[in-house]
Amino acid sequence: MNFSRRFLKAANSLVTLVVVLFLVAAGAYSIYALWDNAQVYAAVDDVQSELLKLKPVVEEDGGASFEELRAINPDVCAWLTLDNTEIDYPVLQGKDNLTYINTDVYGNFALAGSIFLDSSCDNTFHDKYALLYGHHMANSKMFGDLDLYEDQKFFNENTTGTLILPDRSYTLEIFACLRVSASEDAIFSPQKWQTDNKGLLDFVSANAMYIHEDIMGRINSSEEYSQILAMSTCSSEFTDARTVLLAVMKPNTPEQ
């Protein structure tokens, strides 16, 4: 009997020790995770502040020099700005769409690659429909501020942005905000709308959270209202949810 008691006591002590060690390890990991997360966001701040110093300036011919940015990363092909948000980043295109999904935030300003093109940069911005992806991050980092457009007041009052390329630039006129599944072909299959985007506009009319009817009504009315840019990021509203912002790309033509 004494042996049984001693055995149970030892077993209880061992279980208690294991539980304590587990809790200590869990606590240590939680502290590390919080520290690591803080480091990531600090890196975002550092990277963005450095990149903003290299933001291309639109020249008289409507284009801009990307020489300094491409010296750091040759995959840079554009610069996106959405007014009254923190979205002000280079746009990258790697060899494929997975190049900048899981990337080291500390190297080669790869973090800026969180905004990246669906297809070849050489052709995309000549198409009727182009698609940009961006990681969703807290504290207004990367495409985190797309959430702002889910507030109707903000959406109504903020409709502009700029897309700068080496040979031309565009004024963006935002006309719709949607929340869709990541498998939604109407949004995530840009090749469907390169000759006729009526199907896309019909989908937007039926599914958008908010629409600027005046801007949308002018799409395809002239050459300057013939191109659409979609900007997508993750949403936590449901599994595989995406927040998508749509804008008309109006080409900026230099004064004659």
C-alpha cells in the first residue's frame, strides 16, 4: 500500500512537472511570437519609409524613372497609390504568381512584393482588366487599408489614386467594393475580360457592397474609360474571403 501511494505521488509530481514545463514553453513561445510580430511590423515601417524616398516622379511624357528601384529589385514594374490611405507601394511581378506570396520581409525589399501582378507586367496594363494582389496586414500595412473602403462613408468620399509606370501613368477612379470568394472566376480570371468586360460589370452590379454608379456608367464610353484595375486582399469575414476594390484606369496624357 505504501508503495502504491509513493508511486501515485511520484506520478502526480511527474504530471505536474510536465504541465508546468508545457505552460512555460507555451508562454515562452507566445512571448517570442509577439516579439517576432513586432519585428515584422517594424520592418514594414522601415522598408516603406526607405521606398518612399525612391517613389518615381511622373515626367513630362507621362512616364517615370524606375532606375533606382530596379537597381534594388528588377521585378519592379509600377507604383500604386490610393489617396487618403497608407497604400503607397511599388508593384512587383516575379516569374510566377507565387514568387512574392511567401517571401522574406528583410531581404531585397521583398516586402514590397506583397503587391504583385496577376500576369506579365509588359502586357497587363494594356489590357481591359488587370488584377493586383496584396497581403492583408494590420496597422494599415500593405493592402490592409482596403478594409477602409468597406465603410460606406469612406468609400463615398475617397475615389482616387494613381498608378505610375515607366512609360505612362494613370489616374484611378474607384467605382466598386466587393467581398467575394477567392475562387470567384468573375474577379480572379482576368483573361475572361480582355476583349469584353460586360460580364464583369454585370457581376459587379449584382454583387458589390457599394458602387459609384456615375463612374461605372461611364466605363467603355470612351478610350479613357476602357480599362479596369482590381485590387484584392484577404478578408476574415468567411473562409477564403477576399476584399476587392475596382477602379477605372484613366490614362494621363501630357499637355500638348
